[in-house]
Amino acid sequence: MHLSNESLLVIVFVGIVAGWLAGRVMEGGGFGLIGDLLVGLVGAFIGNWLLPQLGIHLGVGIVAAIINAFIGAVVLLLILRLIGGGFGGRRRWSV
């Protein structure tokens, strides 16, 4: 499989957007640029595997890819919270 620079850029963009959205929805406040990218990329793989298993096909295009990766990222964060005992909550520094 050969990836052009443009397709690699699209994958990174989809990963960042999906990871950022999942971090916001899951009340984690995000994990920074690299953390959001990793969550989004792994979430994209999970979404690409899970949704067809459930008979869900979102179509093609950048919006469908972001939604697919977002769903996978939310599933990933739910699994990590179940395993990790609820990490990722909002942490505030007290003065």
C-alpha cells in the first residue's frame, strides 16, 4: 500500500479532529495534540472494524471518515476508562 503525502495529511487531520472531539465528549478535556492524534488514529481503526461488523456503513468522504474515527475513539476511551478505573477526568490544580 502506497500513501501519498496528501492521503497521509488527511489521515493525520481525521485523527486529530476525531481524537479532539472524543476528548471533549468524554469529559476528558483532550490529551494534547499527540494524544488526540493517537486516540483518533486508533479510534479510526476500531471504527473501521466495528461499524461494518454491526452492519453500519456511513459512506465515503472526509465527514464520514471523521464520524467513523470519532465513534471508534469514543469506544476506545470507554474501554480505557473501564480498564483504568475512570482515568481522564478533569483535574484541576488547587491553590
